[in-house]
Amino acid sequence: MPRWSLLLGGPLIWAAHFGAIYAAASVSYVAAGATSVVARVVIIAITAVCLVACAWLLRSALNRARRDDLNVFWRTIAAAGAVLAIIAI
């Protein structure tokens, strides 16, 4: 995984999550006039997938530092971005 994708992975996952749940809620509201049960299930599924992706990114950032020459700054920023994305999600 390239350094920039590791570094920006957390915020990108959060942004994708935000856009996807906003779209799901909007489509549900337009189609049914209120948030439906299906939309809620879709939002929960999207949230679970994004949380797993952030956890994988965090683990990858921490493991990669042990395997190659990824310096402390990149590892810290990548891990902090993943943790902040988990909190934001």
C-alpha cells in the first residue's frame, strides 16, 4: 500500500461513509416520505464495512512500520487518521 493511501485512508473512508449514509437516507426519504427500515439496515451495513476498513487500515499502519522503513511520523499520522475516522463514524 503506498504511503499516501495509508496516510489519507482514514479521512477517505470517513468521507465515503458520510456520503453513502447521506445518500441512503435521502433516497429513502424521497422514495418513502420517511426513513425506512431498509435504509436503516443499509446504513448499519455501510457503517460496519467502514469500521472494519478503518480497523484494517490501523492494523496495516502499525504492522507496516515494523516491516519496512516507514518512519514514525507517517505511522503516527496514518494511525491517528484511522482512529479519528473510527471515532467520527
